[in-house]
Amino acid sequence: MEDNKNDIKEDGLFYEGAFWIIADSVIDILKGKFELLGEKILVNYEGDPVEIVKTKRGDVPHKKLWQQEAYNTWNKKYDYKFFPRGRVSVYKGNAFVNIHSKMNTPKIIDSITEYYKIRGLDLNIVYPNNQGDHYEFGLE
């Protein structure tokens, strides 16, 4: 059966935003025992917001997002850098998933794809060779 990828592309709606991969350990994450936690901003195929958002797309840093009341379950116990984190952006039919290279596994990417409803877009996994402090996390 042929994939109906083209049917959902240009007429579809997708999500983008910052996220964390929540688990008890990196080993648990790699085994698929994790949950995604993050913002979901509804966008169209071009990446334009469909809903009214309080800030410009991509302008909410993880640190500021982590301080919001919606994250109180986690932010009272952990710093925003403790769990692996990333961001999904949509632009002209492409989904860009920015994550730490250790988190680039099929289980994690599939979960992100489902969480942000980006199936049908051209998927691009982005992480710099020199990841620097931005992508580091404390979870072991």
C-alpha cells in the first residue's frame, strides 16, 4: 500500500516546541522507558503558528519554560538542565528535531514524531559536533 504522505503534508497541522525526555536514568531512556514533557505550539506546513501564542515561535528558552507552573512537578526537584532536552521546529515541510546525539535513537525519535504529530514532514535530526553546554544534561 502506498504511503499517503502527500495527503497530510500541505493541508496538515503539526506541533513544534521545546521538550524534555523524562526518565529515571539514561539507560531507561535507551530502553524506551521515558516520557516526553514539553510545549506544543500548533503550526501549519510552513511552520506558521495557527494558534495565538504569547511569544514568537522559538523564543521561549528551556530555562524560562521550565519555570512555568505547568512544570511544577519537576521544576521543584530538578534544574532545567537535568533531563535531556530538545526542540522541534517546522519550516516549509521540514521538521527539525534538535537533540543531544545520545538521544538520537529510533525509540526516542519515534516518540518525538508522534508527540509533535510531525509524521509526513521531512525529518531532520540536528545536533552540532561540538554540542557545548546547551545540550548537556545531568541525568546519568
